[in-house]
Amino acid sequence: MKNIAVIGAGTMGNGIAHVFAQNGFGVRLIDISETSLKLGLETISKNLDRMLAKGLITENDKNATLGNISPFTSLKSGVENTDLVVEAATENLKVKLDIFKELDRICDAETILASNTSSISITQIAAVTQRPDKVIGMHFMNPVPIMKLVEIIRGYSTSDLVTKSIMQLSEKLGKTPTEVNDYPGFVANRILMPMINEAIETLYNQVAGVKEIDTVMKLGMAHPMGPLQLADFIGLDVCLSILKVMYDGFKNPKYAPCPLLVNMVRAGKLGVKSKEGFYDYSASRKAEQVAVQFKA
């Protein structure tokens, strides 16, 4: 594989494009919004500057990486003659199904179609295509340039050949691929989201405050980030969406989203990206100030 298309220039999409480009692949970064494309490329450049300042890469490395990325607002033009398409659009079932229907129509017959979905069924996505054997999940972790894990999700019909190919490709990116089967939440979020939800329930039931809950998990369980801070970092809307997928998939009440989480998303308190969640990020992206709603 040499030519990769990445759909979506947001946080995950630009991170995925960055990693492929840095490892010598030709990348077409696709987004319908020119503004999003510009911001995505600026983010990649800033992240490369951070790596440059730390001595992890050279100026030539940075220039080569940026030179490997071509922006497109046209899906058809962007995926032309690509070996792999990685979809990193919003975590919305209808959006993803529409994208994969179109990809199946316009991509070469041998092109592998991957989704960066964090919870939506790969089997369901593959079912809207005529190539379910060539549809697979590549769930990168955020921030993509730093995190080593890639969950490789096999749909019901994903072939052994495609799975092996994507596992090997992930290793070429310097990642550690881990193969999992297609069930709601896969492995990462099936374990992580109930923990985050339980932390929110603990706050909702006034067992302890925001900082206290995060401190217990950081110092008591050696987590690098408390669950409430992590939820803010992921995006509370994303957490809610994943919990809904698992609840719908398993019909088990342990996956039911906490009412506090639901209300915060309704109120637009989504975490870092809205500058307020469990913490206040108006002055800094660091979780230093608890949001006013949760101050004692």
C-alpha cells in the first residue's frame, strides 16, 4: 500500500493523516469543508513543530511529512487510485453508512475500506457495500501521533487477507495493532466507557467532587488521567454516543448513560472542545479549574 485517503480533517482524521504521511505514505486528506481542511493541516504542522522542538524529527522530516499530504474537498477525486480509505468522520451511523455506500460505488474494486469508528458495528457498515470482505475497523487512539494502540476490528465477513494486511500496515506506522471481534464498543470502549459513566454517576450521587474522583483514580489506580478529565478530553458527546451504541447493542442497563452526562451534552458542555465540561478550559486546556457547576 502506498496511497491512502483519510476522510475527515478533524482531531482523529488529521492525526491519522499525520502518522501515515510521516511514515512515507502519500495521503489525500478529504473534508467537505475547506476551513476544516485548513485547520487540520495547521494542526499537523503545529504537532510536527512540537516534535521538532523535542528533537524527535528534523526540519527535513517535517517538510517531507507535509509534502506527503494533499487536501481534497471532493470525495471522488480524493479516493481515486488509493489502496486504502480510512473514514474518520463524525461518530454517527447514518453519516458513516452514507459514506461507505458512496465509497463502494466510486473506489477501485480492490481498495480496502476502513473505519476509525470507536463503537459502531463494522458488520453493519460493511453490509451497505458490495465488498464486505474488504471492510475493517482501524480504531486509532487520541492523540494519534503519540498513542501506540490501534484496535483492528474484524467484521463478520472481513477476510483473513485484509486483516493480516491491515495489521502489518499498522506495524509499519510504528503502532501496536490488536485484533478484536465486532461487538458494541469493541474492547477499549466496552471497558473504558462504563468506568467513565460510573465516575459520572459517583459525582451525580454526590459521593465525591470532580477533583476528588479523579485524584482517587490517578493516585490509587495509577491512571495517568482521571476519568472525568478523560471524558472531557474525549468529548462528552462522544462518550454519550458510544454508551448509547452499547446500550442499544446489549440492552444491558449497566451501559445506560448517566442522566448528568445526558444533561451536560444537551446543555452544550462537551469538555475541552466547548471549553467547559467537568472542568473549565476557558483559560487553559489543562484540567486545573473545576467547572463552576461542580464547585462546592
